[in-house]
Amino acid sequence: MKKLQSRHALAIRCFHWINFAVLAVMIWSGLLIYWANDVYRIGIGRFTLFKFFPESFYSTFNIGFRLAEGMSWHFTFMWLFAINGFLYISYTIFSRDWRYGGIQQFAYLTIIFMGAGSLLTGLAVYKPTQLAWLTSLLGGYQFARFEHFWLTVGYALFFCVHIVQVTRAGWNNFRSMITGYELVEVEKPSGD
């Protein structure tokens, strides 16, 4: 026999899905910004093995020539990212809802530090003169930009691993992150 059992609180579900939408906009707008100076590649000397991102990528997704638009979207959604992240962490601490397994706790703690790193490196890149102390603390403008870029790559990797884990856990797990409930198997009472 199966019954519905509460799994995820409404607040956790809201914070989770807001983060998903906000990070999607942040990555999209970040690509609009990155287009203006796409310097990162993997290579040896002048020989490039892999370039982030080829010109065809920019033209296919209409990303080029939209720097100001990207900066506007990025800076606006940065505040939503910061506020939602702060509320998410606060809720988790005060509600004592930090009940995940050890690996999930480590993964989400890593994401918290990545979020803080993204905010700090993003501010250092956005306002390097006004926040010269922060930019300097992070190794200078170029290094802060490099850190910001690789944190974004980290989010993309986290998302891929997260999707694999959700898929492996099954539909019931995904449904519980939408509805808050999961179906669980319960033993039929004996003696009936």
C-alpha cells in the first residue's frame, strides 16, 4: 500500500526553483557580457585546444553585440540571487531542515561558498575602482574575472550532476520537489 508523505517544505521548494530560474538568467546574461571579451581557452602557447565559445555559438544563440543588455540583466538578477540565497540559507538553518545525507550536505555547502564567491568576484569585476580593496583582495581584476568565470563553469557542472542524481532517484523524488510530497510504500496492517 502507498501513501503520501511530506518531504520538502514549501519554502525549500520556492527557494530551490527561484534559484534555478535566477541562475539560468545569470548564466545567459553572463554569456552576453562574456562575448565582449571572450579570452578564455585551453591551450599551449598560441596553440588552442579548446575555446570558450566559438563564433558560431554566439551567432546561433544571438548572443553577440548585447553587452549593455547583459550587464543590466546580470546586475539586476544578482540582487535576486543574493537575497534568495540569504533567505534560503537562513531558512535552512533556523528551521533545522538541514536533514540531507552527508554527500548532499557537502554539495550544498559547496554551492553556498560558490554563491558567496560569485557575488564577491562579480562585484569586484563590476566595480573594480569603487571596490578596489575587494578587487585587490581577489588578486586583481583579471584574476577576479577568471575566478568568476570558473565559478560559473562549476554551476554548470553542478547542474549536470544534479540532473543525473535526480534522474537516478526517480520520478517520485522530482515530484516531491514540486508538490512537497512523495509516495512511500507502507506495510499493510496485519490482522485485517
